[in-house]
Amino acid sequence: MSNLIILPIIFPFIIGAVLVFFAKKSRAQRIISGVSVLAMVGLTAYLAIMAYQQDTVILEAGDWAAPYGITLVLDNLAALMLLITSILGAACLFFAFGTISEKRERYYFYPFYFFLLVGVNGSFLTGDIFNLFVFFEVMLLSSYVLIVNGGTKYQLRESFKYVILNIFGSALFVMAVAWIYSITGTLNFAHLSERVAQLEQPGILTVVGVMFFIVFAAKGALFPLYFWLPRSYFGPPAALAALFGGLLTKVGIYAIIRVFTLIFYHEPLFTHKGLIVTVAGFTMLFGVLGAVSQYDFKRILSYHIISQVGYMVMGLGIFTPLAVAGAIYYIVHHMFVKTALFLLAGATEKITGTTNIKEMGGLIKSHPVLTWSFFIAAISLAGIPPLSGFFSKFPIILGGFQEGQWVISAVALLVGLLTLLSMMKIFGYVFWGENKLTDRQYSTSVTNLLIPIAPLVAFSVILGLAAEPIFTYSLHIAEQILEPSNYVDAVLKE
Amino acid sequence: MIKEPNDMMFRVFIRLIAVIVVTFSIYLFFSGHNAPGGGFIGGLMSAIAILVIYLVFGIDRIKAALPFNYTYMMSIGLLLAIATGIISWIAGYPYLKQFFDYFQLPFFGEVELTTALIFDLGVYLLVVGAAMTFILTIVEDDS
């Protein structure tokens, strides 16, 4: 038991509530929130070390023993996700300082930013499926506010669709929760795992599992439920688009990984190697095709989120320690690189005032640092060797070949190629080509915006160069989550 | 403004009803966490009392009688609820552990006082604050 593991939930909660008092004071909000996100990074780094040393740390809130009370569980996977979340949260917040308009700041941008982090952190830490729903809702409600914050016509239209889809997804989620409760009589993850194992996962439980998959697939933007993503991520300012793109879909993916390694792992031939792999293949392919056909900076990146989410679930679907480790590595890589790319798109937009790549050109002369940061992040995304993208795709595809999943592995390779193509398209239009900038745009400085991006790009390089220890760590996590008894024993103390 | 409406019955009875509703909401609030009730339902009930007063007397009277910043009220409620959990942390127990004891109070006799009551008070403030913010926002939109 350690009370520390509730801090990632209550700390941003307190800060969010305190920031409400300073809603009209821009400067005070910036100081408080800036210091707080940095403290979050320190805290989650400490928790990650703690989880690594003790494997699984639990907290029974209110001293009610599991499976009756609310349990929070910090295992290595959760700790890793928390750490990345707070790093991305810090980077996007500091980027927001330089780009967000005063009007948005006054309408509770910062409080809801922190409430969003509460929801995300809670989803990673929770030890029962109902509180997963609750924290999903905390996250989604904050994201509704943030996505519509600013109130432009486009935002209002698209966020309406976003809200409707998510409310529908949440309704399905509650139904699935009720269903699994009526079958097993429990909601605690560990207890569920034990009982589903005792029942040997009959057909009805597989159906419930698929229902959970649909719910999380809608949040994680998997085929065919991804259509909302490119549109709704296009509207809000770059700092938010980056945070959403890097973070929110990954919460859905985390939930899929958690549920399908801990609870519904008894029928891998149908759920993992059948359903999940098929969906992963279509998600990758359609996502990247969307990206290739677009000529808008943010939309291309949004479609890439979809295609890359496919890799992660593909790793889970292949369901060997190697492939799952690859999927975890890929999540880490993707969260850093994707957020960096979105922020770079925001910086480019600040210079050129547009996101249409056909209207840009020649930034390599005027803004070389921006250009090369983008270049590193882009080829990392495409999977060029010394960078993190390669080392995270490699184990997934290798795992696919080892398991004889030829089709999906071939699709994954093809998608990598198309990713490179669309990244080069951006590079060719935006950074090469003749100079289309006016003199004022030419001399616009974005150095203050590049400072929060630099650590993310650096992480991408480090993740690639230090692939060996990081992959060992991913493998350690994968082995831990593929052995559900670790989790069950820690929570139920058997 | 339209002519003064002829709603004498309404005006007289609402004074009575509002008192009953507020009393009941306080009862619900205190009966909470072991019996049906608690901060959420108590808060909603109080908000309803304020709402019926608004229906009869208009928004200006409410603003004059209850001149609070309801946004801040929400935030104070959240902080109170969180603080309850931190009390048990400082005492060295898991987060949100409840403490209770029985006290002899004048007039009320023996009562059970718990730290969960502070949590409930936080929820109460949050719900009243949120409900009032909704109402005020919609009303101000109208005028």
C-alpha cells in the first residue's frame, strides 16, 4: 500500500480547482500551471522507478479491501503511461503559453487542461472497470470543453459530432459493464480475471469482450470508428491537437491492452489473432491512405494517428511477448513523435498562417531548426533505422512473421512505406520548394515555441539510440502483463 | 418588463414551500452516507429550492439574497472533497479512509460525526454551485 500512487490523480485535480480562482489572471495561471506540470513529471518519474522496483503497487482507497473497495493499481505499464503523459502534458502546456489566445485562457483553458490529466491518469491507475468508465468520462467531459473552447464555427460543428459519438460510446460502455457484472458478479479487474479464468471464457463472455473492444476502439480511433478523429482534431489550437493526438487515443489503446491481456485472454485465436489483427490491418491501411490523399498539415498528421494506432493493436493481436513489447515501445515512440509533429505543425502555422501545405514553401531557408526538427520526427515516424520508429516496428513485424501472420506483416511494411511517402510530401511542399513567404513571415521567430518541442524530438532520438535498454524494459512490461497472475495476486493478495 | 403578474397564491405558498424544501435538503444532507441521502441529493434539493424562488421572484432577488460566486463555490467544493482524503493520508491511512466518533451536542443529543460529512459538504457545494451556474447562465442568456 502506498498513498503516493493516488497523487497523479489528486494533484492535477487540486491544481485544476485552484486555477478556477485565477481564471481571469493569465499570468498567475501560467505560473501555477507551469510549475505544477513540472512537478508532475518529477512525481511520475519517481512512481515509475517505484513500480520498477516493486513490480505492482496497489492502494485500497478508504481502506476497503479488494475486490469490494476501489483499488488503484500501479504496475509497470501504468507507470510508464503516467510518465509519458506528464511529459507530454508539460510540453503541450508550455507550447500553449506561446500560442493560445487570451480569450481561450479566460474561459477556463488551464483548469480543464488539468482535469483532462486527472481523467487520463485515473484511467491508467484504476483497478476496476467501472472506475475506468468514470475516469473516461472525466477525461471526455474535459475534452469536450477544451475542444469547443474558443467557439469558432468549425469547432462547434465538429465537436458536436465528437460529443455525440462519445456519448454513444459511453452508453455502450455502461451496457458492457452491466453485462459483465451480471455474468461474473464483480467489476474489479483482478477479480474479473480470476472469475473469467474459472469460467474458461464461454461464448457469452467473449461477446462482452468484443463489446468492450468496440467501445475502446471508438475512443482509440480504430477501423471503422475513426472517422471523427481527423475532423475534430483539426479545429482546436495546435497545443491541444497535439495533446489529444498524442494522448487521448492512447488511453483507448491502453484500455484494450489491459482488458485483453488481463481478462479476455482465453480465446486468442478468435479475439486476438482474428478480430484484433484484422481490425489493426484495416486501421493501418485506411489511416495511411487518408494521409496520402490529404494536403493539410494537421489532417495528414491526424490520419497518421489512425494508421499508427493500428500498429499498436497489431502488436497486441499477435500476442507474443516480443510483439506486445513492440506495441508498448511503439506507444512510447508514437506519443513523443506524434506530439512533436503536431506541435511543429502548430509552429509552422504560426509562421505561415495556414495549414494547407500547398500554400507553404521554402521554410528550410528561413527556419532551419524547425525544418530539421521536423525531419528527425518525420523519418522517425516512418521508421528509418537509427530512430525510435524503426526499433518499435521491428519487433512487431518480426513477431508477426514468427507467428505466421504474413498478411498483416506485409500490410505493416507497406504502410511504413506510405508513411514515409506522405511525410516526404509534407517535407517537399513545406520546407523545400520555392520561397512563398512574405518578408514578415520570413523573419517570424518561433524559437520560444521550439523550446518545448526540443525535448520531445530529443526523446525520439534517444529512444532510437538507446533501443537496447528501452526494449528490455518494454519486454519486462510485456512479460509482466502477459502473466495475469502477477496482477491478480498483487491485488487480491493470494 | 410585463405588468406585475397576478400570482398572489404562488408568492405566498412559495415562501412556505422553499422553507420546507431547504429543510428537507439539509435533512437529506445529514442523513447521508449510511442512509439514503448525502451531498449530491441534498445539493440538488437546495438548488431546486433556489430555482422555485427564481420562478416567482426573478433573478435579481436571488442575486441580492445569495450574492455568491457560484464558480468559486464549485471549486471550493472540489477542494473540500479532496482535502477529506488528505486528512486520512496525513493520519497514515489509505486515502479517503473514514473516521467517525459519537459526540454529545447540546439540543441534538448524541450524534455521529464523520469525516465523510466534510466530503459530502464538498459535494453539496459543488452540486449547488454547478446547478446555480447552469441556471444563471441560461437566465442571463435570455435577457
